[in-house]
Amino acid sequence: MPDDPIQDILDEADEEMEESVSYLRSELRTIRAGRASPAMLENVTVEYYGSQTPLEQVASVSAPQPDLIIVQPFDRSAIENIERGIMKADLGLNPNNSGEKIRIPIPPLSEERRKELVETSRERAEETKISIRNIRRDAKNEIQSAVEEANFSEDVLYGAEEDLQEITDTYTGRVEGLLEQKTEQIMDV
């Protein structure tokens, strides 16, 4: 069968699960792990000429030291809006505006805050697992429909469902691995 509808469904499920894991990876990058990182400001948006613009489009962000982030605006007139955007992002950071650049000191994490960040990471990982399970459920329904439509045997159905479960297990394992890595980063003093 050159045009295998079941393989197409499995490939599509694989791609969607990969997107879910990639999204989790980017979400976990924004959760701080004790040291300064430009990725901490990845989701910050700034009001710039009347529209919400991602921070990286209006300024360069660097972390020259483990406890400091520097935001250098491309346009000095936007510095107050950048500062406001960082405050509005509710990251628990206090930007210092020097008129030319914004310095953001990164305080050391308390044990309590570390546990909160681990819990946040765990919640994001669980949301991703739910997303993966939803993709599996939808793909399983599509496979059943395709098997009935094409009048395939039950063996084909069971084989496809086993393949789908293997794909699901692979991505669930990746989510667990990412969570474990992030937990280690956060708890490492």
C-alpha cells in the first residue's frame, strides 16, 4: 500500500507530540534555575508604537554575570515601556533603569521559591502529558475509522494501536526527562 492512511495518522500524531514537547522545552527555559539567562525574558512583551512586541525585537538581552541580566534597547525612547513590560511579566524581578540600559539583578533563590518553581515545572510537564494523551486519543479514533473504512483486519488495528502507544510512551518519556533535568537545575544550589 503506497498510500497508507494508518501510517499517515501515526506520522501526524508523532509530529503533534513533538510540537507539544518542543513547547514544553521553551516553557521550561523561561523558568529560572538560579542563574541569569536571557531566556528568562523570552515571553516578555513590550508596548512599542501601539502594539505588543516581543522584547527581543526591541532590545538585546544578555547575561554577562550569573546574577545579572542586561537589556539594551535598540531605541532609547522605548526604555520605560521595556521596563514596564518586564514588571508586567510578573517574573519576580526588579529592573533598574539607568537611562541607557536596564540592569536586572537576579537574587538567589530561597528553598521555598525553588520548590515553587519545581511545582510550576511539574504542572507544565503534566499539561504536556495531557496534550500528548489527547493526541493519542484522537489518533486512535482516526485509526479505528480508517480500519473500518478500508475494511482492514483487526490485526492491523491492534498493530497500529501498539505503534501509537510506543510513540506516546517515547514522548511521555521525553517529558519526564525534561522535567527531571529542570528539577535538578532548580534545586542545584
